[in-house]
Amino acid sequence: MCYPPVISTVVEQYVGMVMEGLRKKLVLVCGLAAISLVIQLVAYIYQSNEFQDDFKNLQNIHNFMENVLDLRRYEKNFVYRIDRADLEEMLVYIDKIESGLESVRKSPVVMKYEDDINQFQKDLAEYRQYTLIAQNGQEADLRAMRECGHKLLLFSQKVLDQNQIYISAGLHKIMIVPATVMFLFSGGLIVALMFLTIATIKQIKFVTSTTRRIAQGDFRPVSPSETGYHTYPMIIKAFNRMIKELDYRHEQIVQSRKLAAVGILASGIAHEVNNPLNNISLTAEALIEERGQMDPADEEEMLLDILSEVTRASKVVNNLLDFSRSHGKMVFEPVDVIQMLKTTLKLIRNQIMLARVTLKTDFPQGECWINGDLDSLKQIFINLCLNAIQAMPDGGLLSLSIVFHHENMVTILVKDTGYGMSPEVIEKIFVPFYTTKSTGQGTGLGLSVVYGIIKKHNGFIEVNSNVDNGTVFAVSFPFLREPEPDNEKDVENGAS
Ligand SMILES: Nc1ncnc2c1ncn2[C@@H]1O[C@H](COP(=O)(O)OP(=O)(O)OP(=O)(O)O)[C@@H](O)[C@H]1O
Ligand SMILES: [Mg+2]
């Protein structure tokens, strides 16, 4: 048989996987963060460069606008003074505007107004013509020139306004977009780390609760639905392999405990078998001695006595055989708790008698069914009763009763008047190999086996004990059918 890993190996394996998973996720999150920061930096540099170009364009447009304004200033002077010097200045500015037009065209805003700029070029050429015509100082020509100059001003004003809007939008973009992206990115990072932490905590909780329940003898396999999305399938498999192995080992312990109990019971049962054997031997001797001289009726009676004693002895032996017969696995079937307890008590009758313990039972009349494995159930109560008997070395009272204190649960109380237990002892009694008895007297496996069997029956066990004040063990199981309410009190003296 190949042994799967024990709990520590599984946990180590699990912790390793969790750490590895965590490391991978952290590397992924940090990698994404670094990539996103680089992208943002590149985008920022690119935007800043673009913005520098836009700013240069704005400056060009600004110069262009100033040239137009200067032109119009000289135009106004000329109209006012009709001075040729003004006209010459106007021609200088017309040239400047014309040469500046090329750089103005580069602005992405101006590009959109291709038709307008062509029109502006035409207007400028027309304006140049007017400067020549207007030299004569004719009022109509001067007015036409002024109107044409106004058109030039309107266009340059429009270009400047649009560019300013464009620049302020760009400035807004360069400030707001990185801030928003940073905000969203940091938020995303926090959320991702939060999920990572929650998932890790869930995994740790899963390992803690699963190991705890396995340690308590609950060997139900782990199902993926129970663990949620956060647990690795490999680890569920490892846990289930471990559970299978522990279950197998537990079965072996249960089996060996059963054999140990058979050993204890056999010494008591020897008494029980000895009595009928003595009777048989005595009756048979009498029959041999008085052979042929006896009344046939008496002879028949003596033979019937022998038969009844044989039946009595074989019943005792069969009881023990029934109990010791080994099952690999538990077989669950409806079991009448009352009947089960009565046959169990028959098995330990001699131990009770030898320990000078009085047995008192308080069972309801009728039947009380639970779903269980008869042999294992007997084993629970043999262990509890033997512990109780051993706790009363000078004799005492052992009481067994059945109560229904829970909805759909039946509780069997095993009470003794023995030396009891301190809270420190109570804490450890279900731990395998814990015993307060001297070497050779106890293995400390009795109650841990009891605990495991009860868990498998979906039941639970509670204990209440005080030093020198006796102990009560309460074993509860889900029941199948409620018995009749009338109680029959049954007091039996072990010594009788
Ligand atoms: N009814 C009881 N009264 C007082 N102490 C008890 C009682 N039942 C159990 N204990 C304590 O619990 C310990 C563990 O019990 P458990 O049945 O597991 O092992 P054990 O009786 O010592 O040995 P084993 O049953 O393997 O022969 C006992 O050693 C004893 O100290
Ligand atoms: Mg014991």
C-alpha cells in the first residue's frame, strides 16, 4: 500500500503552493504596475512634446496677430495723414504677414480652416493692391482698404482665439489625464491587493478548519464546492488522499481496540461460561452414577437441564463472537438503541459484577432507531462503561439512560459515581494515547476511538465531570423513529 502524505506534509505542501501562488500574483501585480507606469511616462513625454509644438504654434500665431495689428495701426495713420512713410511700413508688415503665414499654417487648428486661409491669402493680395491704389488718397479706395484690413484682422483674431482654446484644452489634458489614470491605477492596485489578501486569508482558513476537522476524526472527503474557487485542485486531492489514509488507519485502530476489549471481556465471560459448565459436569456425573436406577421423568429433567446450560453457555460465547467478528468497514443500518444497549450490557455484566458496581438503566419503553453500525455502537458503550467501572475501584453506581433533549437527536447518558476528572484532564481525554492510567492499564485510545465512531454517525459527545464527584458522558445521535413516550424503569444489580 502506498501511504499518502501525513498532515504536516500536506500542510507544508499547501503552504508552499499558497506562497508560490502569492509570489506569482504579486510579481504579476507589480509587473503590471511597472508596465503601466512606463506607458504613462512615455505617454506623458509624448504629450509634453506635442504640447511644446502647440505652444510654438501659439507663439507664431501671436506674432502673426501682432503683425496684423501693427499693419492696421499704420493703415489708420496712413488714412489719417496720407503719409507715404506709413504706406511703406504697411508694405513691410504685409511682407511679414505673408512670410509668417507658412508657420501659422502648421498649427493643427489652422489646418482645419484651409478655405479660410486661402481666402486670407487672397484678401492679403487684394490689400496689397489697395495700398498702391490708395496712394492717391481717394476716400472710396481708402474705405475699401480699411474694409479689407478689417477682414484680415477678423481672420487672425479667429485663428488666435481657436488656438488659445486648443492650447487650454491640451493643458487640461496634460494635467487631468495623468492624474485620473494615476488615481484609477492606484485604486485598481489597492483592489487587486485586497482581493489577493482576502483569497490568501480564505486559503489559510480553509487549511486550518480542514486540518482541525480531520484531527477531530471527521474523515468526510473535501469537496471543491466546500472550498470555493480559491483552493487549488491539487491540494484538495492531497487532502482527500490523506483523509483516506487516516480513515484506513483509524479503522485499524478501531479494530485493534475491539480485540483489546474482547480480551478484557473474555476474562469476565470465563466466569459466565464456567457456571453452566460446572452445572453440566455435576448433572452429567449424577446421571452416570445413577444410570439405570433413576426415574425416567427425573432423568429427562436432568438431561433438559444439561441442554439449557449448554444453550446458556453458547449464548454467552456467541455474544462475544458477534462482537469480535471483524468487519473491514462499518455497515450502517437501522439499529434499535435500546436493544443495542441491552446486549452491550450483557457483554460487560461480569466486569460490573466483579467491580462491585450497581447498574441502573432508565430506558423508554418501545424502540428507538438510529442509523448506525451495530458493532461500532456497542464498542462506544463498552468503552464508556469500562472507563466508568475503572473510575470506581471501590464500587459505585453506573447509570445508563436515554433522553431526547434535542430536536431529532437521541442522547444516551452514561453516568458514574467514580473519582471524576479535573478540567485539565477533560481537555485531553479525546486525544489519542492520552491516559492517566499506569502502564499496562490503559492505552489512552478508548475515547479517541469512541469520538471517531460517533463522528461517523453524525453524532456528538459531551462530558461533564468533577473531581471525586463522578462523570457523565452524553452521546447524541440523529434518530430515525421516536419511541413511545411511556418510560419503563429498570434497575439491575450487577452482583445479582
Ligand atoms: N468515567 C471516567 N471517569 C474518570 N476518568 C475518566 C473516565 N473516562 C475516561 N477518563 C479519563 O480519560 C482518560 C482517557 O480515557 P481512554 O478511554 O481514552 O483511555 P484509557 O481508559 O486510559 O485507556 P484504554 O481505554 O485505552 O484502555 C483515562 O485515562 C481517564 O483519565
Ligand atoms: Mg478507556
